[in-house]
Amino acid sequence: MFTLSQIEHNLPMPPHLLSRPLPEAIEAELKTLFLDKVIANLGLCVSVYDIRSVEGGSIYPGEGCSTYKVSFRLLMFKPFIGEVLVGRISGYDDKGLQVSLDFFNDICIPGHLMQYGTVRGPDGRWMLKTEDGDELYLDLDDEIRFVVSSTKYPPIPIEQKEDEPPFAPMQIVGSIKGDGLGLLAWWAADEEGEEEAEQ
């Protein structure tokens, strides 16, 4: 789920930070630039892990700040394909479910990647119709276990309509099609039974 990515960056250091120790000032500026930002094909930056090297400190003509060549590592959220995650249902529409991990919200589970027999109910909620005739609803805030099907980094749109949702630079598509996937409550009884049998 989390990976370390090493990056080299030419970092202009604002003059107001130069009163602080250089490593501390560089870390503060790196956090401002990268923390909670998505880097295409690398993922969502969660933390500045460490600073590997600092070179330079040159002041270029016409600039009032010194520029350093900094090599550093970022802790990135980038789940791999096939990874199993647990989140909460944050919304739903005719396309499927929206899921949140609290720190990351751009996760969707489309209808065709849900358990066989999952349909939309009359009130718009998705529900699983079992072979026994039960209707198991997938409600808001329910905990759900899903497997990562794909991760997308769409290009930034030139124009965006007012009625469209906010642009998401990183989108995760999940699937609950398979044993053990779906609402945690669906499988809780089976897991408790297996634990009792082992004891």
C-alpha cells in the first residue's frame, strides 16, 4: 500500500526560511510542495521520509532566493493491483459505490465489479440478492473489503463543467467480486465459526 520513492528536485529556498537550520528549512519547503499531493504514476504523498543529499545553494540572476539540488524520499500511497483494502462506503450512484479510506476518497467500485446478484434497490441503494432470497443492502458508512482492480492518473482537464465532480488526479477502481470481499458484516459469522472450529 505504501512505497518509498526517491526524487531529485531543484528547490528554490524562500529567504524567510533561511533563518532556520538548512535541513529543517528544506524539509518544511518539501512538505509545502509535495505533502498531500498526487504525483502521476507514483501515488499520493503521505510524508517526507528523509533527505538523502543537498547540493548547491546558488543564487541565479534575477532571483532573490538560493536554489539547492535536493535528493529525498517520499512515502507514497500507491496500492498495487490485487491488494486487498478495507474502507467505508461514502456514497453511491447508478454507476456504483464510492469508498473512503479516510485519508483518500477517490475510490469507486462499479456495478459490474460487485458480487453476482448485486442490483440497485427501489431507493437507489445497492443490494445483494442471495440465493435464499435475502436482500443485503450496502449502506453508507458500512465497512467494505475490496481488491484493487486498477489505478488511474487522468490528465488535468483544460475546462471543467460546473455540475461535474471535482477533478481527481488519482482514481482507484475496486472490485468486490469474490469470496471474502464485500461488507465485513457478510463474512463476520463465517470467520467467527472458523475461529471456534480451530479452538
